[in-house]
Amino acid sequence: MFSFLNRWKKKERGPVLKLDLHSHLIPGIDDGSASMAESLFLLKEMKKLGYEHIVTTPHIMVDAYRNTPKIIRKGLTALRSEARAAGIAIELEAAAEYYLDEGFYEHLQSGDLLAIKEKYLLFETSYVSKPLQIEEMIFEIGAAGYTPLMAHPERYRYVSDPKREYGRFKELGVLLQLDINSLGGYYGRSAKQNAEFLVKHGMVDFLGSDVHHKKHVEALSSVFESDAYAEVFRYNTILNDTLL
């Protein structure tokens, strides 16, 4: 009798996140939203998913997206205004996702960095090649007074020994932000396997939507109902909502 009832027991669902700290919602400045209309649509969809506070993080890359704090702040002001006019009750802030390239040291030296809550510096690397000076760059982030936060570590194809390489990042004081859609296989088998490794070993500190477009929010809706998402919270202390 009890085994029969257990089979029909409602599936466990992971907590609804109120804060997201990785997305690309300021229109027209990177590979994310292409228009204000698209940005407003994405904000409405994220609100439906339970988000109340979004720290959007445009790319800053020498070769592709030469964004500056001024450009990002201007875009944020416009997005906030349009969201308010559209009646979207969601709090908006902006930081940036810094690419570890030849221009990164210049950003650090400028003293004008867009960190999440003025504390966590979100960074990414090439997906295929580990930067030769990555440990030095991580050290410099800390020396500048920020906590290094690596975006989507599960998606870096250069990671061949997860235990050793992710473990080393942790030794260096790096916090890890997992892309939620990796749990559902959106970014491929390798990213999903790495995500599962990070989850099972309690290495995940933050979860990010990494929303760029409609397909991302559609995928999130499915992942939030999955066992894989609920499992994250069994093995990890997720810090998103501590930033509210």
C-alpha cells in the first residue's frame, strides 16, 4: 500500500530562486537580447518563473563586445524605465561578465569595475583553451578586493580532469556559478556531465539563468521541475538569495 502511494507522491521540486545574477538582457550591446521588446518579454517570462531581482551581466570582451561601465549603466537605466512603464515588478541591477583576455588587466587597473553587489567579479574564459595566466588573473581579482566568480565552469571543454581542475579553482578561492540549463543538457552532454560532477561534489555556489533569448527561458521552465535541479540543493549551499 505504502509503496503504491509513494510512486504517486508529488515529485520533489527545488526552491524557487528569487535572484538571478547572470543574464544578457540589456538590448543591443552583446549576444543577448536584440531589442527592448525582446528584453521586456524575457523579463516577463523570468518573473513568471519566480525571479524578483535580476543582476544582468553583459559581456565585456576586447574582440567582440567593447562594453564599458558607462554603456552598461546607460542601458540599465533605459531598461529599468521601460520595465517600469510596462508594469513589470522586478528589481534590476547590472554588473558584467568579464572575459579573461588581453584587456582584462586594463579593466582591473581602471578601478571602475561592475561587480555583482560590488563584491563578486563574474568572469569567463575561452570554452576551448585555458588562459595561460589564469591563476595570476584570479590572484589579481582577489588583490583588487573582489571575490572571483567563474561563470559556467561546466561548459569549459578544456577541463579534462574535473576533480583536479575544479578542485584547484576552489583552492584559489574561486566561487563557481553553474548555468541552470546545463542540468537539462541544453549545452550538450559534456556540460551536463560536468554539471553533475560539480553538483555531486558540492562545488556549486551560485546558479545562473544565463538567459540570452526565448529558448533559454523555455528550457529553464523544464529544468526547474526536474530531479536534477532539486538535487543541486541536496549537495550544495546556493547563495543567490543571500544577495537580496
